[in-house]
Amino acid sequence: MALEREKRKMKNPKIAIVGGGLAGLMSAIKLAEKGYALSLFSLVPVKRSHSVCAQGGINAAKNLKGEGDSPWQHFEDTVYGGDFLANQPPVKGMCEAGPGIIDLLDRMGVMFNRTPEGLIDMRRFGGTKYNRAAFAGTTTGQQLLYALDEQVRRYEAAGLIKKYEGWDFLSAVIDEAGICRGLCAMNLTTLEVRTFPADAVVLATGGIGYIFGKSTNSIICNGSAASAVYQQGAYYANGEFIQIHPSTIPGEDKLRLISESVRSEGGRLWTYKDGKPWYFLEEWHPEYKNLVPRDIASRAIYKVCYELKLGIEGKNLVYLDITHLDPKLIETKLGGVVEIYQKFMGEDPRKVPMKIFPGMHYSMGGLWVDYNQMTNIPGLFAVGECEYQYHGANRLGANSLLSCFYGGMIIGRSVVEYTTGLQSGVDSVPSTVFERELKRQQQINDQLLRSADGPENPYQIHKEMGEWMTEHVTVIRYNKNLQETDHKLQELLDRYKKIGLNDRGNWANPSLPFARQLYNMLQLARVITISALARNESRGAHYKPEFPNRDDENWLKTTKARFTLHGPELSYEPVDVSLIKPRPRTY
Amino acid sequence: MDTKTVHLKIKRQRRPDEASYWEEFEIPYRPNMNVIIALQDIQKNPVTRQGQKTTPVVWDCNCLEEVCGACSMIINGQVRQACSTLIDKLHQPIVLAPMTKFPVIRDLLVDRSRMFESLKKIKGWIPIDGTYDLGPGPRMAESERRKAYEFSRCMTCGCCLEVCPQVNPLSEFMGPAALGQVRLFNAHPTGQMNKAERWEAIMGPDGIANCSNDQNCVKACPKNIPLTEAIAELNRDLTFYGILGLLRR
């Protein structure tokens, strides 16, 4: 221990974390706790990160309900729910760490719902038969994020963490040897572009919902950072696996999530058939009923609305009904959801069934990382939703929060190992490496601010991208449509060259970062589309009617996309299925 | 054809050191619109009601479901979250202005960093020994948990500071939000071990003594956090703590 500290003193590594959601903050806490000083970059004050939107719960097999649950059972459910596409050893590690993570959060003061005995209460989520998710009302993500935000503030007050809030990640700084030596970022108020030397850079930049125009994600979840490093040579893995959440309230600005926990607590999906309520999930899946995994529930609703034309009043909507539930239970366990629905729809879900439709929710795919959370670019790490590792072809509800914490724990170990083992630190890197990257990024800004007065409106391009992606690259995918979508994306990239910014000021001008993010979104949209086009099978969230079955012989493999000037180039690597033998997935 | 429109009047300001001015906009009406959708319309096509090209209006928002706290602004004279404010429920012209208790960065975008600084000052955290596995946390009665949860939903949105007459340029008052957090952490079984530190933190010139009990905060809070209850409790606590302090002398 003392030796380790000695070594560290000599090296005194610089560490930068990008993203202030659960994964970024957990990484920061783990490193600060070991005495490492670090910089934390975020688009927004970290307390406003998208993790606050997670509603239902966090999984951990604590077996608090006498059901015989175990980490192995959790592991089994996760691998099976993910249709065997996840490498199994890290998933096992995550499930084993679960109970300890809940204890830690409990000690941090998270206001988890309690049993009459004062213990943590648990509820059931889709894809499992066990009550395994700890929860804090229906704002679990918010409560978890606040707990970490508070711990980070403690380290900030102690001088170990320096926050850069209101900075947008532009690129990694990569030296001649291909090693990541820092990052380049832009201040969103002053529009200053700066490089920050670092021995290790951790991306915890979250989801990509904005690529689909409207989703359940916050508007900062645009995948821009992940796309930027993909364009610098990082592999993007399993991009085709996009989770569509079965229950959202469609809105013009966003699709507001109605938590899966509504169904955990007894909510039922139905629509009218022959003038009578028809509980289609209960009829089609008598064992799991309303708690089938999300991909299956979403496809069922699509079938009801598009194929059977049985949506409510002919619209693409079905009922999610809690009117039969005990008002007291609704109050303490589903209060937040009821509040959101009431505020935005003006109807009381306690009295009238909610009207919902599936919407883009989560990306199982993300930056390729090894078991140490490191991308193929040495020194560049990724953690949380922006990486691909834990959920395979479909994520189970209440597993995403867990993967953020577990990933952050791994970062706490692997970044230390990596920086300790570095031959030479960032201080020995010639300044030209940073100057070159700074110039490259500054030039993009200069060009956009000075000369972007073309006829194309970036917001219009974004809208078209979102509509195409939502229509063709979500629940049901046809190769012809995927091909056309890629052509469309190339057309949009071409039109992007002629964009005009409707604000070219140099102070707090959101048009500039938006234009930059839009370019990165278009590049990542191509990865998602091309990866989906190539995978001729159906697995988890990826469903092609032309190839309705899972095809392990040809497709039990991870997609890896590499950026080239001609578009994404795909390669594949085998999945580690050494612990649980793949078997057909039926619910 | 529906030709209904939405008429907005927006207070604008280019830079912190420049004077503010007003601009009016008119956009097509659609059912279920909120203030964010109206602002997004202007962002896509920034033309005033008079047909003049202008710059897009700048504002702050993120989650769009009233849980991140970003989009607070003054809408028709009342401070609230833009995302959950539905156009159908507003009188027109809809008047949008930035909050007045925080420095304006641009247009409707303000700098609320003072609120986060206050959270540092009151030591708003549970001082855990470390993140390694030390077993489960303390047990808690569900009734206590439920009460604490009300306070733990504070999104640092700033509405309570905006309506508080004691938060003004002549005062250093940290405002109700941070006091609510003192209540939260001091009631936690582990947090209460350090309650004296948090009490000390709110006894200064920026502290609880500034509260004049106007009760505006509790009415403005979008999450209905019982802020005045917290302040009353803290005042009681501090009275006892003060007496004990005198006795110790």
C-alpha cells in the first residue's frame, strides 16, 4: 500500500473524466478516494445529468424476499434476457457486485423505500421472476445521482476533484504512438476551445437518444463524444442494438418515460378487441404476463397497432392501466410516474388508464471496451451507457443503473493500473501534439462561425435524421429500408456541408455546439444503420421479419465498427459464452 | 385549416453586461404544446412577430420531464419549469423572462452556481468512511424515509430563491433550498452524527436568520417540498443548540 502511494507520488498522474452521470461520478469517487486528483467535465451541472430520469429501480440479488434469489440467478436472467450476446465474465462480475453496491448506496443516504422492518424493499422487473430491484419511489435514478453528486461535492470541497461544468468534449488528444494523452473541449459560454493533458481519459458520456430525434433521453444524450472518438479510431460495438421502451407518452419535444415499475406493481396493458378489453401480453405470455422483457413487449404493441390495427381509436396507442391498484400503493411506489402523466397529459392515471406507445430508450451498443473498460485506444476508457459491455442484445429493466456503478468500480482499479504502468507520463509528450489537436478543433469552429451561411438548416437535418432512424431502425427492420436509411444519412451528410448557422455570435451560442454535435450524430447514425443492415438474424432488440430467428451459427458474435472515409467498416469477434451455454430464448 | 397561433413576448439580453430588450414571436399552435416546444420552434426559425430575422432565444433545459431542474424561468410573472408548463393553460401573449436572483448569461439562461456553492457550505452529504464493502446501511422506518424523500427530491432549480424576498442584492442569504438539505442530512441516522457542523454552517450572515417567514418558497416549489417546515424545525434545533452552547461556556 505504502509502496503504491510512493509510486503514485512520483508519477502524479493526470486523470480526466468526461460525463457527470452515475458512471462518471462513480468513477470519480473511486479514484478520488484513492487520493488521485482529477478533472470532471460535463455539459451541464452534474446534478442535472440524464441519470435523474431513471425511474424504476436498481437490480441486486439480495434475496430479501425469501425467494432464493442469488447473484448467479441474476447473471442467468441478464445473459438470457440479452439473448446471449454479452461476454459473460463481466456480466457475472456485475451481478456478484450488486448486493454490495446497494449497501454502499444505502450508506450514502439513498432514500430507498423500506419494508415494515426498516429494511430495503424490493420489486420485480421484466425478464425475471424475482423481486430484485431496490427503488426510491419512481425517481430512483435521481436519488442515486444525488447521492453520488453529494459525495463528489465532498471531494470537490476537499480539493481533489475539479469540475468543468458547461464544457463540451470535442475530441481525444492522441499522440504519434496512438496513445490517448488528453482531451479537447469547448466552453459552452465563452466558446473557448482548450486542450487538457491527461494520462487517462474516461468517457462516461451516456446515451444517444437524440440521434432518433425524440426519445426518452435528455437532450444532451446525443452520442457526440462517443462518435468523435469513433472517428478517431475507437471501435463502436453492437451499435444495432437499440432498446425501445414499451411505455412512453408521445410528445412533440420528447417521449416521456412511464416506468416499467408500473407493470411491476400490477399495471396491465390492454386495448379493445371486439368491444371488450383485451390483455394481449397476458394472453400471449401466460408465464411472465406484463413483465416480459422490453423488446418483446414493444414488438407486441407494434403488432397490436400496426398489424392488427387495434390501437386506441385507431391511433398508435394502447392502455397502461393502474386504475385497479390500491391508491396508497400508487402514492408511495408510483407517485412520480402519476405526477408526470398528470402534469403533461392533464389526466389522472388513478382514474383513467394511461395511453402509451413504445419509444427509443437505451443503446445496448457503445464504444468497444476490454474487461478493464479500456477502448482500443490506450489511455481512453469508457463506462456507462456509452460502452457496450453488460447488456448483450437487450437490457433488462433496472440493470442499467447497476452497470454504471459496476463500471465505475472497474475504472477505479483499471485506471490506476494503467497509469502506474505507463512508461512515460503526459508531461513528457511534446506540446505539438496538443497544439495540433487544438488547431484542428479551432478550425472547425472558425469555419462554422465565419462561413456557415448556406441554405441548409441544421435543425431540419436533425429532424429528418430522427424521423428516418425512428421509422426504420427501431422495432422492426427491413434490409431495403435500412439500405435507404443509409443513403438518406449520406445525403444528410452531404447537405451538412451547406449548413447555415442562424447565430454566429461568440458568446453562449448553442447553434455552434449543436452543429458540431449534429455532424457526429450523423456519423454514429450510419454505424447503427449499417450494423443493423449487416446482421441478418433476429436477436434481442434487433428484429428482422425477413430473418425471424436467432442464428448462433453465423451471428453469435460482437459487431465492431471502425471509421473509414468511405463509411463504417465492420468486423466481428466471438462472444465469450464460457459460463452459460446459449439456449433458445422464450418467455 | 387551423390558423391558431401562439404569441410570445420574451425578455432578451445578449451578454451579462448589456441591457435587456424585448422581442415578440408568433408560432403555429398545436395541441399539447409546452413552453419548450415553443422555444424550439423559435430556435429552428428565429423570426420575430414583425417578420425581422433575429438570433434564436437561448435557454436552459435538459430532461424535459421536470426532474433535472434546468428549465426554470419566469412565465407570465410566475417562476416555474418551462417543460411542464402547458401553453393551453397560459394567457397570451405568453411573457418569458429570466430569473432575477441569478446573473443572466444570455436571454433566459442564468448562472445558478451559487446554489451549488451553498450545498458545499452546508456539507450536504453523508460522510461515509469509504466505498468499500462495509455492510448494509442503517435501518430506517418507512415513515421517516417518506418524509426524508420529500426533501431529497430537491432539484436545485432555484424557484424558491427567486420568490424569496430575503434573497436580494443586499443580502447574502443562501435561500431555502440549502436549508431543506440541512434538514435532510441532519435527520439521516449517519448524517445526524455531524449535525452540529451543518447547524454552524447556517448560523452565519448568509444563514437561517435571514428568513422572514414569508412562506413564498413552499408555494413556488415545483416538487412541493415542505421548505417552511424544515426552516421551522431548524430554528427550534438552533435555539436548543444555542442554549447548550451558552451553558458550555
